Amino acid sequence: MYEKDTIVALATPLGKGGIGVVRVSGPLVTDIANGMIGGIPEERIATFTSFLDAGGSPVDQGLALLFKSPRSFTGEDVLEIQGHGGPVVMNLIVERVVELGARLARPGEFSERAFLNDKIDLSQAEAIADLIDSASNQAAMSAMRSLRGEFSRKVYHITESLVQLRTYVEAAIDFPEEEIDFLEDPRVNSGLDALIEKISDLKNEATQGALLREGVSIVLAGRPNAGKSSLMNRFTGTDTSIVTEIAGTTRDVIDEHVHLDGVPIRLIDTAGLREGGDPIEIEGVRRAVKEIDQADFVLIVVDLGAHREDLNSHVEQLMYEIPNNAPYLVVLNKSDIWQPTTVDLSCEYVLTSAVTGVGIDVLKGRLKEGIGYTVGGEGTFIARSRHLDALQRGLEALSKGKTAFADSRAGELLAEELRRCQLALGEITGEFTSDDLLGRIFSSFCIGK
């Protein structure tokens, strides 16, 4: 299919704009150029020309750019037609290209062809989509580092060391008649330890990138009138949630998307947890419990002023009621009303006042620690959950192989786990990747990419 089909798509967003770009890739590019502009433009030179319909009448004027294989994004012949960015004009150009033998591209098919033609690896292809979808400056810079291949180079470097160790182990298995037991060589264990350390470090870096790309959901939980809505408004900088002295004001789930030093966060305000109430409040509590159960992180908000005498037992009761194994932090709010001289809690906490803003910066800092984000990593690259999963499976394979080797000196078992680790790492760059996974990845791209 990739040798025969020529594809076309609008590469700029739908709607009106000063410029619109149509991208064509495949073996019919020169024929299409002849049919549309009456000739083949000089390679890599922007040529001002008219774009012609089937009758030879111009439908638009603009620039034509020709990139010959293999020196193009997809590795195939590519033609870019830059015209005026009106939807009618762009549709006329696309329809004419289809008349000349192309078909409409699938989502992500240009990037997919670049990957299949070895112009980019899979993590770089994903970085293209992540760069387009970046929700913060930090995420955009990290996606650009991945696109330049920084993540891939680290994976390849580890894979090279892994292959060297795997080759050594399998050679020792293949020549058991040698007098020297090569598996007794301390380089085997030291090589395993070095690989485990490198993959662990890479996973920690990738975790930062995954946070930048995918963000986290943080739920504000606690009793009615604990100050959850005030904290929500303090984080968002707007009156997102209604704040009154009346307990139980929040009846439904309210969420806002904010950024915490570049990390996209879905901040969720919920109804206060308590028994009873009218049917609407009961439903609100049920929804709150559901959100808490699905959260990546929970802020347990406590009203200091209302629990001067029973702070310990109140916090313990709240922790017991919250149905979540996710990380949490206790927020002792309303410190402007009462600030205890000592706090004796068996859990992590921070003192705040949502009204005055005291402690909010400390809370944000502790929150970043809680979700595992380190600010300002110059080498941070963008990553996805599947990358973290692959790295984790690689670590598990190495750990399993090390244990088997230590217990029974079984070189065959170690070699198999080294192979499994290499397969897991290969999934990141696309060296070993199923067609189903490729389909899922590229189907999430925009059409013109």
C-alpha cells in the first residue's frame, strides 16, 4: 500500500486563515504537480504559481514546494501547496489532487510513513503529536527534545549495552565445553546492575515527561465548609466554586484545568463528605466518593477552627472514609482563624489559609513533591504511559533474570529475560511493535500529520 498509494490532506487547521497548506505524498506527486501547476517545480525552491482545475482554469495562486525522495519528511516524494486559507479554496485544491490519483490520508498517515521509511522512530513520531498538543511551555520544550531524539538516544544506548551482555551470556551457553566458566565472570552481575540502574534512571526521567504530557487529577476532599471551594478558587485565580458560610454549598463535582509549573492538572472540587442530607446532597457525596476513588492525588482538607479539640481523631476518620490508595496530603486550612503551636499527626500535612493565601506556595511545593514532579529539568523529554510501562517491564525482566541467575546459575533463564527486556525497550522506539499498537498511536494524530 505504501509503495502505490499517494495521499493528500489539509495540513493547516480547518477554517479561514491567511494561508492554507495542502500536503501530498507518494509516487504520483510529479504527475499531480504537472496536472495542477502545468509543470514540475524545482526541488526545494518555493515556486509562485497558479493552481489549475481540470479545465485549466486557476482556482487559486500561491507557492508550490517539491521535496524529492528520500529527502522529505515522509521519505517519499512530497508536494506542499500553499494557497489562501479559505475552506472553499482548500477543498477545491484537495478535490483536484484526488482527481489526479491521490486518496485522502488517514489520521497520522504522513508521520506513519515517515516512521515506516526510517525517517523517525516511534517515540519521535509520538513527539510530533505531543508538540502540537502541548498545553504549556515546558511541555512544548520537552516534546521538542523528544522530537530531536534525546529520549530515543538514551533508549538506544541502554539497548546497546543490553545486547553486549546478552551476546556474552548466549555465547557462554553455546560453548559449555570450554574450561573457563564464562558465567562466573563478575562482569555478568555488574552488567546487570548497571542496566537496572540505567533503566531506573530513565524511567524516573520519563515519569517527569509523562506528567507534563498527561497531567494528574487532584481531588479536594473533606467535610462540608472545610474550605475546599476557597482553595479551589485560590488555585484557579477565579470564582470557580461558590463560597458561603453555609455548609454543603457544593453539591456537584466542579473541575478546572490549571497548570502547576508546566504540569497540567485537573483540579476537582467535591461535595463535603457527611451522612444524611437531602437527595441532592446525597447524590453529590456519591459523586465525590467516585471522583476520590479515581484520583491520582487527594488533598484532604480540614477546618482547623472547627476541630481544635479533636484534630487527630478527625483526620484519622477522614482518612478512613476516603476510598483511595492514591497519594494524599492533609491540608489544615483556616490557619487565619486558629494556628496551633504544635501539630501531632501521623501523616504529612501543611498549614494554609485559603482566605489570606498563607501556606499556598508551600502547599504547591508539597503537591509537586507528592506527584513526583521536579521543576526545571533541562533534559526532560516528553513521554507517555506506554513508555513507562515498557520501561517497567524491562526492569522486571532484568530483576527476574538476576534472581534466577543468582539462585541457579541458569544462563538460559538469564538470556531469556535479557531478550524480554530488549523487546520491551524496542517497543518504545518501534523496533518491536505490533501493527495494532501502531494503528492506535497514529489514529490519534490529526489528519494532516
